[in-house]
Amino acid sequence: MDFGRKDVIEAKARVYRMAYATPLVEETPLSSRFGGKVLSKLENLQYSGSFKIRGAANKVLSLHRTRISGVIAASAGNHARGVARAAKEAGIPATLVMPLWAPVSKWAGAQREGGENVRIISHGETFDEASKHALALAGEEGLVLVHPFDDPMVIAGQGTLGMELVEEIGLPGTIYVPVGGGGLLAGIGAAVKETYPESELIAVQAEGASSLLPSLEKGRPVACTEARTIADGIAVKSLSDRTYEAARRWVDDVAIVDDEEIAAAILYALEEMKTTLEGAGAAPLAALLFKRPPTKFPAVMVLSGGNIDVNFLSQITERGLFRSGRLVRLRFLIPDRPGSLATLLSAVAGERSNVVSIEHDRLPPDCPLGYSTVVLLLETRDRAHGEELAARLGEQGFRSTS
């Protein structure tokens, strides 16, 4: 392999010009739940909102600005932000190729990071299509490609995160790492597993982009047919030969989490951990909560980023509240006469439920003449409270029809 622990050590001087050692905090409720110390590595608090600044800084700051015409990178968002920030620091022009579906917040963030120093091109429906376009442009325009994971310098930069774990806690027990292309996994493996092979390294992938298990079974990188997941930061079809070899050498287990579990983890982090995570950043938490409890302690979740679109976060929050029964939607038929709606709302208030929204309509096809439909979105304590609320309203003559 063309990278190792010594490369990670050499990367630190460049990385810490642009990044910092993020907090490693204990999640006390999770420690109690699992019977050992559970820690969060809060890379969502990193400059640019994710760990990607580490690899970008190590690569870009190693380049001589007078000998190159610029750098280029393909990214769904976080790597783009890291490259934009590092290129601006180095005084090197940057071109960023982002898929058409890249979150608006990440596109805007990359533009802010680079300012006039950066050119952003939207191309392709997938990261792989954007990556091919970036490679073609690099050849046409003489630009240096800064690959998000298949580059020894980028991997070594990501590995500084692993060095921080070792420096703070010594021997990590179980480390949960989100995996798309595998650069972060490879860097942490080089930083930790070379010295502490007894540490458990758990690779966490989204079900919609889970290429690692079939790759390990086949003994070579195998691409999944498509990469579709809310965790856009790890929506990559395949590891590279380089990162696959790192995974083959250092990964102890693979945990696959689906989008519902990732969404639930985002909501858990907001409510219980008071931290904002994007899909990829929440994947390790989802693995710990739903798929693969730790067997060695201290357990560390690498929460890799927090750059989530606010509108999407709102969708996830509302969906999670519905799934947990803390939001319920009830539909009623009430007489279409003055005071009927006020009577219904008074009954709801008497059951100590808060009204989030009201839809009042007398024209639906299933609504009899002389009646109106009322759809209430209500806040409840839990699912049992919602069921009790519907029953008690029914006893008062307000029977829900949905």
C-alpha cells in the first residue's frame, strides 16, 4: 500500500493549518444503554462542516501554486467545500464538479468557501458521472485532480482524525466509520490499526450504496448498480482498488443501515445529543442503535459531517415524529354549521393535545351534504397518547374517519 501511519503523521502540519482536533465527547445515555463508554467524534463541528477539509488540506497545500494552473474535484458537497477552502488558502484556482442533485446548501457552501477563486459545474445524475467529467476536464485544462478518496495524500489527511482518537483515549475499542468511497476508513485504519490491531473497525454503509460486503466476498471492488440514499455523502457506487485493499486489511465488520434508520438517527441526535448531523454523519449512530452494538469499549462513532439542507431536515423531523406517534393526523366529519369546529377544537384542547394545523373542506366527494371534513395535525406524547386521544374524542361524538 502507498500510504501508512507515517504519512498520516507527516500530514498533520498541513492539515492543522486548515482543520482542528474536533471534540470527542461521551454520550452518557448510550454508555448506560450499552454498558460501556460510548463517544462521539464531532466532525460535524469541523471547519466546512465535515472531515473532508482534512484530506483536501493535505493534498492542496502540498501543491506548488506557481507550477499548476488549478485544481479540480468531483463531489456531492463536502469534499467540494473542503477543496474550495484549501484552494483559497493556497491561492490556487479551483473547479468543482457537482452532481445535479447535490444539496443546494452544499453547493452554496462550496461557493462561499471559495468565493471568486472557485468555479462550480453541475454535471451528471450521480457522483460517478460527475467524477468522469472532472477527470476529462482535468486532462483538457491541465488541472490537478483532487480525488475525494482515491489519493494517498487525501487518505493521509483523513487519517489525522484517527491519530486524534489515539492521542486522546489510547486504545479505541470499537470505531464506527461511515463508508462511501472508503478514504476516511483507509485513513483511520492506517492511523489506528497499524498500532492497535485489536481495535474493532466497523465499516458502516447505507443500504442504497452498499458495495463493500459484495466486494469482500468477491475479493475485489464490486460496484453496486446504483447509489441512492439520503446519505448523499456516502452515495458512491464502489470503493477504489486502493481503499478496497485498506478495507480488506483493516475492517472487522460491516454494518448496513437503511434510510429509515439513518433518518431516525438524525432525529435522535437532534433530540438526545443536541447535535445536527447529515445522513452520512448519522450512519454510525444508526449502526450502533439498530444494527451492531459495540463489543469493545470505548466505542467511538465518527460523526463525519453536519451539512444537511434545512428543508430536508424539516422533512426528516416531521417523518420521524409521525413514526414515533408524536404527530398524528385525524380526519373528522362535522356538521357544517357555526360552532361545530370550535366544539371539536375545544374537545381536543380538553385532551391536552396541541393543534399543529387544520384543513377544513366541505367539497370532498365522500363528504355528505350539510357536513364538512376537518383534518387535524396534532402533537401527542407518544403513540399510545394518540390512540387514546382518538378514542376519547370518539366517545364525545367526534369519530375519526382515518
